[in-house]
Amino acid sequence: MKTSDEEQATIEVRNLSKSYLQVKVVDNLTFSVGQGEVFGLLGGNGAGKSTTIECILGTIKQDEGVVSVLGMNPQTERRILFEKVGVQFQESNYQEKIKVEELCEMTASLYREALDYKQLLSQFGILEKSKFLINGLSGGQKQRLFIVLALIPNPEVIFLDELTTGLDAKARRDVWKRLSQLKSMGITIFLTSHFMDEVEVLCDRIMILKRGKNVFDGTVKEAIEGSPYETLEDAYLWYTEEEVPHEGV
């Protein structure tokens, strides 16, 4: 997908900057994400990933720069974008004393073209938990539920934050398979992850942040080739920490 063509881009970010207490947490970021592309935003804690996503979603206002999602300004056209964007965050704050099906029904009621949440629960292997309270789910089951909630709006763009944290190996691969199917349907996926195997499997392109700045933007293959190492994990550490992994460790 050629994201340089602005007519094809789903997400456009130009010269984005954001500071808190005179500390620049996002520093002049420019990138675009094409329709049906899986884009990974990587970086350590405090690198600026969450702030970047919040600016893209319009939940906070950037100090400088321009953001466009589906050709719309997320600050001034949030109501329209709300119908077209699905969001899942790692620490989702939902009532613990509510049943899974009740939360799904409540979420579906907010959208005009909501998907069948029972089919989604089935696809993610938690349909049998529909009568359970949220606090009766395991960590992995909660994580899968949060992904289902992001898909209920039938979105054109999905934002996923550490989407497989807490899942076992089989569940992680099941989620990967489902996301690959969504990509084949033309849905754009914007994700963060600390699992480099996940990034290698899912992402068409990645951006690596360090202290709010872009230190790499390209494919996984290009990231490895641009470093002295042969694995994405070692390359990632090299880009973010400026450390050389010890030989033989």
C-alpha cells in the first residue's frame, strides 16, 4: 500500500508535536497509514505512543501539526468519526459488576451499523462467557472482550493497544488470524505492541519512537537491515536504547 498518495491514506499526521509542562512528549512526527494497512507504533514507556494516539483520536489537542482520519479532522468532526473508528486500550475502565452481554449490548446501542456481538464473541472464543460478570473473566478473556468491543461499531479504522497482553500462545495466534482477516477486508489497523513476534507477523510498516521522536519508519525488514543485527528484537533495542546486545546472551 503506497501511503504517499494522500487520497489513499486513512490516517495522515503532519508535523505533530505535543508538550506537557514544557516537556515535548511528541516531537514533530509525520507519517501516513494507508487503507487496509497494519501500522505498528513502537517505543518504550514514555516514548510518546499514547499521546500520539490520543492526538490522532482527537481526545487531546496537539500543540502543533495537522491530523486527519478518513479525511476528517478528529477535533472538529469527532461525532462522525465516532461511528467509523474502533478503539481498544490495554487498561479499559468498564464496570466490573456488569455482564459481558450487557456491556456488548450497551456498546452496540451507540452505533447505527453495529455488528452482531454474539458472532464476535464466538469468533474470539468467549461466547460461553456472555452471562458472566466482567470481574469473573480471566485477564486473557477480558483482553479478548475489549477487542470485541472495538469491533462492534463495524469500524473502518481500529486502534489496538497491546492487544494480546495476557493471552496464551494459542489465543494470541487466534487473534492474529482474526486481525489478518480484518485487514483483508480493507480495515486499517493501528496498533502498539511490545511483542516483536507479533509485530513481525502483523505489521506492514512500523514507526519506532524514542523520547517522542521518530527514530525509524519503514518495514520490519528495513528496520533489521538498518541495524547491525539480524532480529527485530535486537534491532528495536538498538534503535530505542542505543545499546548493543551482549554477544552470546
